[in-house]
Amino acid sequence: MRAEDLLVLLHDTATNVRGALDGLADWGLAGTRAGQYRCDLAADDAALAVLERAHVGVLSEESGLRFGDRPVVVVVDPVDGSTNAAAGLPWYATSLCAVDGDGPVVAVVVNQATGVRYEAIRGEGARVDGVAVQTSGCTRLDEAVVGLSGLPVRNLGWWQFRALGASALDLCAVASGALDAFIDCSVDAHGPWDYLGGLLVCHEAGALVRDAQDRPLLDIGHGVRRTPIAAATPALLGEISAAMN
């Protein structure tokens, strides 16, 4: 499947998820597993309804890995930031990343509260609502506004921080220059669906993303967990890495 076709597929999937959420009366906890909301389940059903017709593999946070041996596997978080979504906080997303034999190839991350769409194709740059974006260019941690996930044990030397609650969108905010960096202060709390979409958007915008323990971030498995950090520039990433050690 061509990258352009994959881009359409991912956008169609996010649109179908939005439709499912629009028809949902109760977004609260589903009582299935810890931290799983009714909006997660409804969004997963809507995502699978589109992706399975395209004959791609799917790795979903909510329903696991299906057809993982296919040439393209779409890694999807139907609702990233579902606690925000259930509480009515407008920072939650559908995150999709198509992965082929060479790694992430196409990504779409949609803020489902506002409709803002981030997209990237490998080697072709990153866009927000069709407009090309790049990072802030920030090089100093003491001048940086950083997004945090988890509770930091101390101030690492940033200028300001935000704890927004949806890592896919936080990474895209680094790509677009709204944030200078993203730091995961938890330990192995994020699966591939949380960061792969944002990772490709970041890379195509000029940002850097790595695991805090230098493990490969591209590892497709439902049990995989990583600790991603991202920064607008190599210098800023170096300062963050040094501060975390």
C-alpha cells in the first residue's frame, strides 16, 4: 500500500472514531480492566471497523495484536488520554502509526476534542492541519517549556512544565513548537501506541525522540513498555538526558 493511501486510511480511521464518540452517552469506566473506559471500547470498535477492511495488521492498546505478520501493521491508541476524555478535558487523541519493514512510515494523530490533525509521511515532513511545522529550536533546558508524564522526583532544571495527560499529543506539541520537550518521569508506563505516532511526527519536524534507557522504541508487541523523552534539538535532549542520570 502506498504511503498516500495509508495516510487516507489513517485519517478515515480517526474520523470513524470521532463518529463513534459523538454517539456515546457514557464515557466513564467500563468495569472491564483497570483504567479502561467506555470511550476506549467504542473507539476501538470504530477503529477496527476501518482498519480490518484494509487488510493491514493492527496493534491496538485495547484489543491487542491482529495479523502481525502482514507487511504493514497499524499501531493505534483509539483514545490516548481517555481519563481526560471522560472528564471532559479537551486534550485527548486518536493516535495511529503505520509501520512497515523499515519502521514508521505514516502517522496521524488527531486531537478528538478540537479536531486538530497532525500527520507525517516518512521523508516528507510533518504537518498540522495541512501546514508544515517544525520544532521551536530551543537548545537550553533552563529556557524550555516541557511536557511531563508521571511525577518527577525533582525539578530537572526546566523553565516551566505542563502535565497535560496525553503523550501522543504532547509529542506532537514538541514537533509543532508548542512545547520544547517531553519527559516521561514514570518508568516503562508507555506502550508503542502511546508514542509511535508522535515519534514519526517529531522526527519529520526535526525533533528527537529516544527511550530514557536507550532501548529501541520500535518494538511492536502488546507487552512492550518504554520511557520516551523528546526534545526540539540535540543540545536540549543532551541536557535532559544528563539531568535524568
